Amino acid sequence: MTVLADIRGNTFAAMRGPNFRRYITGQAISLVGTWMQTVAQSWLVLQLTGSATAIGIVLALQTVPMLLLGPYGGVIADRSDKRKLMIGLQSMMGLLALILGLLVITDAVELWHVYVLALGLGLNQCFENPARQSFMLEMVGPEDLRNAVSLQSTLAACSRMIGPAVAGIVIAAGGIGICFLLNAASFVAVVTSLLTLDVSKLRPSPPTTRARGQLREGLAYVRRTPDLAVPLAMMALVGCLAYEFQVVLPVLADHTFEAGAGAYGFLTAAMGAGSVVGGLVVATWGRTGIKPLVLAALAFGVAMAVAAAAPSLPILIALMVIVGALSVTFTTSANSTLQLAASPQMRGRVMALWAVAFLGSTAIGGPIAGWVVEQWGGRAGLLLGAGACVVAALIGTAVLRRPAHQSSDAADSGSLSR
């Protein structure tokens, strides 16, 4: 019983804080809505065009702002009250979902509407994401940061499992547009949670005074810090080519196995189920640093390669559980490694680069993955991601083999691992 109690205490350590509990509740509702919109948007574009490339273009438009403006979003996060910034931007994201939902249910939607609204959502995300990522440390402190990031990843995985399933039911019962309207309503929960936090219990980083050259300063800081530059490079490669499941999975479901929207929902939900398991494991026993990140990238790549060879849909669904578990292991390890290695004055800019590497890279990877699956099928899309993971692991391994880094990595593992 003592061992089980210790595991529970370690797994949910960040939940001891009332602010984090309130915040994570709002996020739970909002993220389910976000995944409902993600599934509905991909299916809407596929219905409008029948093209995987069009899905990739929508994803690219949603992430191009992160690629181009993401680093500047980190500068704004370092200068701002992150909680207030998040409140404004989350409200705007809810409004965009509302507009798309109204266009769909009135049968007025056209492909260019989806493109414009995806671009608007991307503009919001490039400023909201670094604020949200760096705000986590202000809520829970360094002692519970890795646990909080892992629980957030687990929550995202749960929503990935629940949201698509709900979306499938909603689309069948009421149509695609209802998914967008429900997502718009879900932002009320997250905005309310931010408004009602106990501000006196937060540990805000002092806002950086506005000055010229702060973006260049952040880039130079990362460039001269291997424990930041290497995880970011690995995240950029994997984020660009391995996380394009919104492009690959619809094609696997509809074209490779000819099973329709239900199969797409099951594949996405299977990834979510695996991500829940992976997130809880990382929350309890996870480590930070380049070596654990290399192992996570390699395992993620192998799992995707095996999934690409699945002979039937049930086997693929089972394998996507493993893919989901390893995907969240990699992203959580990268996120917490960067946050704990970055100085407080630079954390917003570092996490903005993480968002560029993870989300903004889809602006490049989405169309590439779309083209690959149109030419060679959905299995090729999974193999593309597998190759990217293996190359990222080789990059990390090459750095670890440098004598100068081995000593510093050993020292860091004592301070970063919890």
C-alpha cells in the first residue's frame, strides 16, 4: 500500500496545488473541444475537396504563423503578464471556432473560409503557446514542473481519445458544424479557470523590459547552450515529419483500409489511449536530458515503422496505442528538458522556439506528408515519420558522444532528473 501511495503521490504531485487543479479542469474541457474541431476540420476539408494535400495546406496555414512569428511570440510572453495574455488569446480562438461553426451549419462554408480561419487560429497560437508553456512553471514551480507537463500531456492524450469519439457521434447525429460550435463553447471553461486563479499563489517571472534585439538575444542564448539547441533540433525534425497524423490517418482510414470516418476516429482514439498511458508513466518515472530524449525518439521511430507494416486495421489500431504512448514520451521529455534548462528571463523565448519546432514545423511537414501519402499511400506517411525519428536520435547520439558534453550531461542529469 505504501508503494502504491508513493506512486500516486509522484504521479499526481502537481495536483496538490489548487491553482493547477483549477487550470487543468478548464483545459480538460477545452482540449476535448479542440480535438473535436481537429477531426471535424480534416473531415470537412476531405469532403469539400477529396484531397489529402488540401488537408495538409490547412494544417500549414494554421502553423505558418508559428513558423514565422513564433520566436517573436516568445519575446511578447517574456514581456507580458502571461495569464492576462492567455485570457485574451483564448477568447479570440473561441470566436474563430464560432464563426466556422456558423458557416458550416448555414451551408455557407467554402474552402477559402477554412483557409482564412485556420490562418487566424495560427496567429493566435503563435503568441498563446509560449505564454501557456512558460506559465506552467509560474503555477507549480520547478519541483513539480515535469510532473505538471506530463499531466498536461496526459490530459491532451485523454482529449485525443475522447474528442474524436465524441466528434464521430456528433457528426453522425447533428453534422460537422456542431463540433465547431461545441469547441467555441469549451473556451468559456478555460477562460473562466484563468480568471479565477489565486494570483497570490503564482510565482511569476519578472517581465522582461522592452528593449531592442531581444529576439536575437534569445536565439544567441539557445545557439550557445547545447542542452537547449540539441533538443530543439530533434524536436524540429520529429515535429516536422512524424507528427503529421492529421494528414496520414484520414488517408489510412479512408483509402488504405477503405473503412471511412469511423476508422479514422478509432485510430485517433487509439493514439490517445496510448498517450494516456505514456503520459502517466512519464509523470511517475520520467527523466529529462538529452539521453532520455534520444531513447524516446528511437523507440517512437521503431513503433511507427512497425505500424506502417500493419496487415489489417485492427492490428494498426492496436499498434497506434504504442505509437501514442511513445509520442507523448518524446514531447514531454523535450518540453520539460527545455523549461528546466532555460533561465527564467529567457523561458518564454525558449518555449516559443519549442512551439516553432513542434507546431510551426507542420507548415513545412504538412504539405510534404500530404504529397507523400498521395503518391505512395498512408503507410508511406508513417515511414516518413519513422525515418525522421531515427535521424533525430542519431543527432542526439552524436552530441552525447562528444567528451565535452558527456561530463556536462552527467552533471545536468542530477539536477534535471526528478
